[in-house]
Amino acid sequence: MTLVAIILATLAAGIGSVWVAALLMQAGLGDGRRGVGPQHLLSLAAGALLATAFMHLLPEAFESQAGAHDLFATLLVGLVFFFLLDKAELWHHGHEHGHGHSHGHSHGHTHGHTHGHADAHSATHGDGEERRGGGWALLTGDSVHCFGDGILIASAFMADLRLGVVAALSVLAHEVPHHMGDLVVLRQASANRRTALLKVSLAGAVTALGGVVGYFLVGELQDWLPYFLAIASSSFIYVALADLIPQLQKRLSAGQTVAQIAWLVAGMTVVTLVSGMAHAH
């Protein structure tokens, strides 16, 4: 009975939060129809990612018995790993980009349209190549984070059924703004919105895997949980600082700059408040 409750709760928290985020965006958040454009959601995502890392994941990791030196080393290794993963992704995209040119003039119009559309929504390199990195780093970090969430939810259920429900609801709530940011990033990396939704949903489904593993091995995995949290933190910090923030560094009017900062702070505030409520419970 407890295992079934854990599976249902982790699926609801992991995948449910993705679909809630998608529905909110479908309602008009992020396309400018309701005064909320891509720049606003990028700011919100950056704030949510940074707050999730610094106000939620890292404090959880450092409250454990793990040494600060080991956790900072894990954080550093994680940042370097996601940098290399990003490089590999950009190299792969550059290889496909060059291969597309070799097909001749017949693809020229399509490429020009795609490149122009992407430039309207994402930052570019100096040579004009589209900046499409961060996708795999984001999904990897999401999967690690969701796995850790599943273990936390399972641990709560093992302690008390009501505590498990509260933990699952808290995870769902704080993941919604985060997943909205994920969808914004991945939709910039791919023109197919369904593909972006599927990728984030699969990452969210890892929450259930973490829940099942946590149910059977919660005692043994407790010692590794701080390192999972540090790795997840490194991915969120890397994506926020290397992928999102550079796209916000544009010459804007005073009003647009204030709005950008307000959405950044809003992302931080929402995650911090929800994390605080989760800790209170």
C-alpha cells in the first residue's frame, strides 16, 4: 500500500508539475499575449533555478553529515561536467549545421527562416551560430533533481503517510515555475513544442524511479543524497549563469530592465517561499 502511494505521489509531483507548467504557458504566459514575453519567462526561469540551487538544494545537502569540502568538490566537478556536456551539444549542433549547408541551395530559404526565427528568441554567438546549448545539461540536472525528490518523498511516506502527501504537494508546487523555465529553454533549442514537453515529462518521471528506489533502499541511499543534491545544484547554476543570464544581457529600456529584474526576483521568491513552507511542514 505504501509503495503504491509513493508511486502515485511521485508521478503526480514529477509529471503533474510539468503539465501544470505547460497548461499555464498554454494559457498565454510566455508568448506576449498577456503582457508576458519570452524575456520575462527567461528571467523567471533564471531566478527559479538559482533559488532552487542556493535556497533549497544546497542547504539540504549541507544539513547532512557530508563534509563541506566534498560537497564543494562535487559542485565544482558538476559545473565542469555540464560545461563539457554543453560543449559536446554545441559541437554536435555545429556538425549538423555544416552538414545542412552541404545539401546545396535548395535548403537555403528554410535555413534562413529558421535562423532568423531563432535569433528572435535566443542569444547568438559572435559568428551568428545559434546558441542552443544547455538542453542536455538541463535535462540531466532535472533527472538527478527529480530522482532526489523521489527519494525525499519516499522517505516522508516511510515516516508518515500525511507527511508524504505534504512532501509530494510541496515538490509539485516548487517544480511548476522551474518546469516553466525548462520548457522555455527547450523550446528555444527545438521548434517542436511537443518534443520539449515530452523531454521534460520524461525527466519528471524519474521522480517515480527515485521513489521506488527510495522505498527499497532509503537507508542505504541517505548517505549519497547530499551528493545528488550538489550535482543537481551544479546543473541549475550552470544553466542559469551560462545559458539564461547571457540571453538577458541586452540593451533594454529602463522599464524593460525593471520588468526583467522583477521577474528574476519573482522566480527566486516563489521557490524560496515554497521551499520555506516545505521545511516548515
